Amino acid sequence: MRMNMKNLNRRSFVKTAATISAGAMILPTLKSCSPNSKLNLAFIGVGGRGSANIAACDQKDEKGVSLHNIVALCDVSEESAAEGFNAYPKAKRFSDFRVMLDKMGKEIDAVVIAIPDHSHFAATMAAMQLGKHVHVEKPLAHNIWQLRTLKKAAKHYGVITQMGNQGHTTEGIRFVKEWYDAGVLGDVREIHAWFNGPDFNPKGYFLKPDTYPPTGQPVPAGLDWETWLGPNSDRPYSPYYLPRFWRGWYEFGNAELGDWACHTLDAPFWSLDLGMPTSVDSIIRTPSPEGFVSDQSKLQFNFPARGNKPPVTLHWYEGGLQPENRPEWNMPELPGSGMVMVGDKKSLMTGGRPNKPRLVGSDEEWLEFSKAIPKRTIPRVAEEDPQGEWINAITGKGPMPGSTFDYAADLTEMALVGVMAQRFDTTIEYDAANMKVTNHPDFDQYIKEPVKEGWSYGEELWS
């Protein structure tokens, strides 16, 4: 029997104040556990990114003893989850996260979610409604209403939250913000970001089927296809959806932009306080079947002035498209993926992730700058370990995560406005205050997507 977890009893939490000095960022009032607490962890999604999350959360002491308990593993595919299931034989196994939370809610402290985008929201809300701390893979959710609801829910239920965009834990992204705040770049009015996917091949995450929609096939043994579809409409199973290629379908994923913007655009979004664009223009989009990712795309995001910060135009390129390589960047050729913040004093470049920023220009200038970089003002955490950052916050051993839902929902929302422009090859005029696409009133159905009966969560938070 499947149950809608929103009807289960909710645990109330005593809230304690918690803030962190990370630029001007203020984090929410939340409850952490004692530093000596041993957490009971559950994982929704065991194969793929799920396996990486399990490994990162299974912290050991100096004797190799696990610091926390992995008590429950949930995956719709027995084949995909086999390695994880076998590695943790004491953990209880489930194919439906709603059943897991119903049966084990009192035994779980925190939940890690690594499933396709279209089910992030339902799984995350079901866990938070029971008072569970949550760590969710990027992008945080599949539509803008879900993102806004997750922000509300995190405060309402008093839980510690995080989106797993690893680059936000790095020293590199802190350098970007510190250098900008110190005036090294001057005013930034222009950003260029590019990614060399989607790459359509069986070893990647995108593959074109022979027909649209793909021809239905028998559901493989050990796959709970109905639960994988989750809130989305029923359809026949196809290997062009599961296990690897769902990102190419806008009903399930958010294409290449949704997948990578939370990495590539994290540094400029944070350091420049970009907020929401007032409009996004689709400049180039190669044709593709309805609902499927295009081979190439170029978008222009238009951000208004923010206080004393000037307006910003952000250009996004994918599918092999790149910005013009400017002589002053002193780059023989641009990398396959990257980001440049163009300042009126200096310009800064990262790769597809924000890990290793550098000022562009001559090698001599960079060497001189590296000898006396601006003062480090933002606390450092363990590099590339968002799971550890989150667990340390829960157990009181560290500050609140940098990519809590307060921050991560906004970063993802900015990207999803672009995804709408890309998906429909149009201009999106966006009224963020009211969550409206003012030039396409019919786009309300993409701001808040319909769901199947039994998969509705969070409506009560808007009453």
C-alpha cells in the first residue's frame, strides 16, 4: 500500500538561533544535534550519485569505525542499487520512499536524496514533514513553485538543509567572492558561461531515441516503474528514460542547463548577488522534438541593478557554442566548459565548476596577484565535501551549510527561468515577486506543474 506522507504526524522541533559569517549571508534558525550524536541516515537513491553520497556520509573514526548508522536504503531499481544494498546488509531496503518513511520515520534522523529531478520535491517534502534533515542533489527541484515551497518548508519544519552542489564548499568559490568584494574586478556587467554538453552517447547522460516518445518496452525485473514515475503522468517504460537518459526529457529533468548551472553559475550568482533575471532571451536553439533537449543553445539572462551593483547581462552557451575568445583574456583557446566574469578592472575565469578561479591576462600579472591575494574573509570548510558539511551542521560540529535551501532554491530558480526560455525557444519576461511569466500567462503550468493524485505536497504552507 502506498501512502501520502503529508498526512502523517509531524515532529515539532525546539528552534535555536544559528548564523554564520559568510559574506553578508544570514542562515536560518535551526536545530542541531549534540556533537556526540550518532545519526541514523536514510538514502533515497542508492545507485549512481546515491552511491557517492553514501560513501561520503559513511564517516569513519581513526579506527575505521562508522560514526553514523546507515539504517535505510531506498531505490526503485534492485539492479542499480545492488552494490549499495550488498555493502550495507543491516540497512532495511525499500523501493518506495513513502513506505520507508512510514515504516521507519521514528528511526531516521536525516535523509539524503539522489533521484531524478522530477521526484526531488516529493521525497524532500515527505522527509521534512517528519522533521528530517535533508541533503538533496542539484538541481534542487523541477519547477519554481516547488523551490519556493521548499524554502518555506525548511523554515516551517526547522530542519537543516543542503543542496549538493559540491563547488560551493570549495576555497575557489570563496576566492571569487572575496576578490570581487575587495574590488579586484571592479564593476561586473557581463558574464559568459559555457558547457560542452549535451553529448549524446550511451556512456553519457543524453541519448536520442528512434521515436518520440520512445517505444514502450517491458518493465525490467526488479524495477518499480510506477514509483519512479512518481508525480508524473503514466507512460510505458523505456531505457531512454531509465536508468541514465531522463535528463534529456523536460518532464523529468532540466536538460544540460538545469544540470550544470548550479555548478557553473554558482560563483557569479553568489558573489554578485544576482537574484532573479527580469528576462531571459533564447538567442539560438537548434530544433528538437517537443519536450526533448536541443543539440545547441544560447541564452541571454538580463539582471537589473542591485543597490550599487550595475545591471548584468549573462550569456549561456552549450552544445559546443562558446563566446568569442578575446585577446585580453590571453587564452590560446577556451576550455570545453568555463565561466568568465568581465570586470571593468580585471576579469576572472573558472572552469565548469568554481574550484580554480584565476584572473585572466598575462601570466606575469597573475603571478604578482597570487603573491598578495586579498584577505580571506569567508570561513573555509572541507573541500568538495558537502555531505560532511551538512552532517557537521546537524551534529553541531560545524557551521550551517553554505548551500541551504534559502540559497540553493534561489540559485536553482534563476536557472529554471532560463530552462523555460530554452525549452520553448522564446523570451521569458519574469515577475519574480509573483512567480509569473508576464508575456506567457499560459506558462503557469510550468511554474507549478500538475501532479498525479497522491503526490501533492506543501499546499498547506501557502494557506
